[in-house]
Amino acid sequence: VENEYGCFIDSEPTEIIAIGIDEEYLSPYTVYPNPARTYFEIQGNKPFTSVEIRSLNGALIDLILAEEQTIYSIEGLNPGIYLIYIFDADGNRFLQKLIKN
């Protein structure tokens, strides 16, 4: 059925579903400083096993085993936006974005 404005009126009810990010999928890690110039640090409430630095197109730039290290040098990277993947001991992967000045 069309109304006087040319819009079709659907007599069937529409179900609206709220979407969002479930808290269990939020990253337990923070990358800072962000933006960064020479290094970044990872802080979190659970241990992690490795860190990947990737370009925005997904190319692997560096793979670092954590080994109690939380500060990572980025002096050799060009300015831009990078993806930081943090892996925990359970095999979960968490994404953080990093801006390199």
C-alpha cells in the first residue's frame, strides 16, 4: 500500500535488533602512547605471548615473542597507521591500531 508521499506502507511488523560488541570480545590490552614516535608499550590485565605489527593492507612487518617484554621499538617504521595484533596464551587475537608519527 502506498501513502500520499509515495512511500510504501508494510503492514508486517519489523524486528529491530541491537548490535554492538560483546564485552567478552573487547581487548584486555592498551597500546600507548598513541600516536607514538619511537616506541609503544602494551599494558593489560592478562599475559600475552606474541605481538604482530602489520600494515593496513595486512602485510606482516614484525613478529615479536613477548618474553616479558612490553615496550617495542618502532623507530624503523615510516609514519602511518599500523595494526597491532596481540595474542594471548589461549590463542585469542586482539587488535589495536597504532599511529606512528
